[in-house]
Amino acid sequence: MASEKMNIKPSRSAFSAFFISARSSGVFSIVNFTSFIYIIVLGLTFKDLYSFMPDWVVVTQAIGVLVIVVNVFALKKTSNVPLAAAIMLFCMFAIHMANVTFAGGIDTVHYAWIFIFPILAGGTMGWRGQIFFWFISVLGTIYYYVWPEQMEVLPYEGDMAYTLVTRLMCLTIFSLIMLTYHFTLNEKMLSLRKALKLASFESDLFSGVFNSKAQSVLLIDEKGIIQRANQTTHITFGFKTGALIKQHIGALCLNGEHFFAPSNVDKPSREIQVQTQDHRIVWIEYSALSVLDENEQRHSLFTIEDISERKQYESELSHLAHYDHLTKMPNRLMIQEHLTALLKHHVDASFAVIFIDLDKFKDVNDMYGHEAGDAVLVEVGQRLEKSVREGDFIGRFGGDEFILLTEIDTSKDEIVSLVERVQKVILQPIYHQNKQHNIGSSVGIAQYPIDSKDANDLLRKADAAMYRTKTNQKGAFAFYNLDYDIDLQRKLRLNTELNFANDRHELSLVFQPIFDRNRKLTGAEALLRWNHGELGFISPEEFIPIAEDSGHILQIGDWVIDSACQTLRDWQDMGHTELSMSVNISYRQLAEHALVDATRRSLDKYGLTGDKLILELTERVFADDLTLVRENMRMLSEMGVRTAIDDFGIAYSSLSYLRSVNFDILKIDRSFVKDIVQDQEAKNLCLAIHSMAKSLSLQVTAEGIETEAHLKTLIDMNVDKFQGYYLAKPLTKADFHELLVSPQA
């Protein structure tokens, strides 16, 4: 039998419930034994009683004896001991009462049965059986008292006194035995019945657990033979129902005799991978305990759970945790784990941590969208995996950064050769949706154990070397140098100090005058400066990129707009209402809705009209959400604020962008102006920019005027406005005030 079913007790009749439900145990075998003794005694005395017994009494006794004999065979077939004992006892008592009542009086042998019957009744059916037999005895006594003529057939010639005395004596003995049983044995019987109910409950509980569909349950003997196995066990291990019973545990799965050996019993649960009968690979978790049967034979009870699905989920989660979802390469976590393992297992070896950062990747991402950027990253990842050696480890560290860990004992020359090969494959054009993307890479290298013996420190130093390379010469590579730490530490410090620069009043504005072709002052461009209390003057080229990357530029930008509007208000109060104020706006500011609100607040705060405020934007703004740029430009235009595109021609120059966004002013970058006198190509480029701007009805301003020749050449081109060191350097607010009150102004 493959499994056990719970035994559900059927509902009982009133008669059955009365006799059977109050039963106890321990004397069933005595009842059976006693019933055979009673039949033998009855047979020996029958010849003396038959002569004066009525026929119906003889028939009744014969039927009782037959029932007792038949019940023995019924007991063997049904194993219902309580019911069999109750039937036997009832038949014996019925025969005995008929014998005593209708065949003779109560003599010595009958006294013995009067003692035995209440004991058997109490042991078999409890107090209910005793009361029943006592009640029948009382009825027999009352019978002779009411119909004394019936005693005439008795051998002692109807002696009423003898009959009543002997019967009352029997009732007294019966009652004493009942009381003795009730007060002395009843408590023990109650405890025994509770124990039986508890055993029945635990049996039902085990049956429920054994037939669980969630777990496999196995019972194995000392020889490793499977005694019981539920349906789930057969399903889990690929067997037909019942096929495992009486088989050795080794047949359960490959190496089953090892996994389910007695040595694994009474130990913490284990997770193992097994091969089943139908050649499936299954993950299971199992535990086992030792149990004893009724014969003190030791067995092992195994509970097994199929955790294959959970293991699959864990594997998928582990893969997600260790691999980049885009490039399918090892991610930062796996890189760090692999690097830690290298340091642990190869203490005396050497290897390199190579930090690869893509150049111009932001240009692709910003100009063509994240879909194009993702395609580039995937292609670069595939190229890197193909270009590294078998023992190397390559992964995506994050964003457009990759980490290459070289194989053990790679020489410096081999490292250089590997890096050059990697950079060469990255330089090859990448095509996506009929567009060609050209990117490069800047690389930093840290060596173990020369530069560090710590995983995080090696990554940091490779990053520092890459950062220095990117700053000095994009597309190159560099080995870590101690000086790079100084640069990185300064960058981190500046990033921290920017949090407090405004509160410490370290930020200020200077104003570079802007002139027309007649050298008349028409306005100024507000330029941000930072004079740190300890580090001194910090160049905008150094701290503004840090502010943009960290997000500090949003708060600083609002302050610049407010301070510039305050200065413009001062100029107008001095009577210079024709002057305009130009303010540089970061692409990060325009990518937020807050720029328009900050501008409106400052104009309202100082009572200014928008036409005297010019916001200068770089072409970098085209790389972000063009819809948001247009929306912000529209709202600024509704306030009267003018906009200028600054440093035109050095980033994302595109006529389509200029046509899609309504700018007012175009500023020619100083890099084109510096060679305009002696370089005809530079001059032609400036002419082309000017012509394009005029075709779009844009005003043109030239930056970087450093000589008279620059100014004259640009005037001849009909450029509208000019600024540069030749005309005036950036001035503090006080110095600009002096310029305004001077006769030249």
C-alpha cells in the first residue's frame, strides 16, 4: 500500500453508542477467554439442568452460545475488539440470567459469575455496562417477587425467602464491585481513554502529514527498505503509484543510499541536487528523524520537499543581481566579488584593474536618445568580450564605464597591448538605425600589488587614473600615479564645499561689458566666480562641471538669476534703462520646470520687465527633452525674456535645432574668433555662421575680441555686438558702477 488513508468513524446507532462509545481497553482478551470458559461450564452443567428447563430457555441458551462462537470468527475478520467483547459479554449474561431465573437458584458457582460479570462489564463498556447488568439483576428479583408461582419449578421448591436473600446478596456484591470500580478504577480509565484519544489524534495527524501533497514522506527500516511512501514521493521521483514499497532506498534516485543513509538521521535539514528515475535533475530539501515501532524496531522517517522551482527563482535572482540587464555582462557586484576572490586566492600573484570610460557617449545619448545609447553600450560590450583574452574578466561597472581584470601575472607590456587593442575596437564606427556613431575611450590602470592590496582601493585608483586621462587627453590611457589621488580628493572636496559656498558668501558675480559696433555699452554678461576661504580662487571651468554633475547648479543657478536681476535693478535706478543683463543657464536648469518660476520670481521681486534679461544657453540643451526645452522657451518668451545660444558651433551645431527653437541671439564662440584675422578658413566659418543667423533673423554677438584686428574684421562682417578682453575685462559690481558713471559710458 503506497499511502494510508485517515479512518473516518461512521455514525453509530443509539444502541451501539450506549455500549461501545464508553468502552475502555485492557481486558478484551479476558472477555474472549472468559466466554469460552463459560461455554465449557455451561456444557458440563447442562445435563443436570435440562430436565426441568423450558424448551424456549434451552433454545435461548443455544442461540447465545452460537452467537459467541460466530463472534469469534467475526472478531478475527473485522478486528473490532470492543464490539466483539460487548456482544460476547451480553450473550454470556443473557444465558446466565436465563439459567439462574428459569433453571435453578443461585448456588456457589453462580456467585463466581456475579463477581466476574461486573468486572468484565466495567472493563469492556465502563460504567454504562455495569449499570445495565445491575438493572437486569434487579428486574430478575422483582420478577419472582411479583410472580412467586414461577418459583415452583426451581429445585429448592420455591423457597421465596432463599431466593430473595440470595439475590439481594448478589445485588449487594454487584453494587459494591460497581462502587469499587467507579471510585478506584474510573479515574485510571478516564486517563486511559484520554491517552487513547490522544493516540487517535496523533495517528490522524500523522496520516494527514503523510498524505500531504506538499512534501514527500518516506518510512525506511534499518536495512534501507522503504516501508511506506506517499503519493507525492512517487510523483517527485518519477515512479508509478506503489512502485517504491519494499524497494531499497538506493532505487529512489542516483546515490540514494548515500543521501538517505542512517547517518543523516536526526540532523539539520539539507539541500541537495539529485537525478530521479526518469533522469530529471531535482533540487530537494530533506530532514529525517528516528522512530521506533511497536516492536522496538528502529525506522527512519524522511520528509522531502521539492525545491526545484525555488532554486530556479534563486538562480534567476542571482543572475539578475550579478549580471547587467542591458549588456548581459557581469555587473558591479559580480566585478567586486571576482576582484575580492582574486585577492583572496592569488595573494602572491599580480594583475591589473583596467577602468574603461567611453568618450562622447553622452553625445550619442543626448542627441539621439537613450535607445541609441543602449545600442552603443550593447555593441561595445560585445566587442570588449571578443577582444579580451581567455583568462581576463570584463564587466560593466555602470553607465558607460567598464572594468577589465587581467589574468594572473600579466606583464606591463601585455597590459599596454591589451588596452591598445581594446581602445582600437571601441574606436570602430557603430551603426544604429542608419546612423553612424563614433566614440572612443579613456582608460585608467591600477596594478596589484604595486598600487594597492585592497579591492575598493584598486578600483578607486584605476578610476582616478581614468579621470586624469579624460581631463588631460581623451582617448589615451594612464597607469595610476600618486598625484592622481590629489586631483580626485580635490574634486571630492570641491563637491562637498559647494554645499556651503553660497551660505559662506563665497560666490559672487562679475560683469563683462558688451558693446555695439560703435563701442557703445549695451549691457553685460554676468559671470560666476568662487573665492574659497581656504583654497582661494577656483576656476569656473573646474567647479561648474562638478556643480552640474552633482546637481548643485540648480540652487546656484537660482541665486545667479536673482543676483543678476538685483544688479540690473540698480542700473535702471541709476538711469541706465537701456542696458541688458545676460545670464548663463546650465542645461540642467532648463531640464527642470523650476527655471521659469525662478525667473518670474526674480523679475517680479525687482520690478523688471523681461526684455532686459537675456538667458544664454549652450547647445547642450538640445541633447535633453526637446519638448520640455520648447515649452520652457515658450513660457520665457511670453514673459519677454530673450534667449541666446552660447558657444555656437562647438557642440551639437544643427540648423534644424535653431529652426525648431525660437532663439533671439546667436553668439560666435571665441575659438572661431581667435584665428579670424590670419586664417581664411576660420573667417569663412564665421561668415557662414553670421549668414545663417541672419537668415533666421537672429542678432549676432561675437566673443573673445582680443585685438583691434578682431574687432575690425567682425565689424566688416556686420556682427551686431562684441565682448572680449580687448574691449573690457569682467568687472566687479563696484567697478562696473564706475564704468557707468565715467564720461565714456
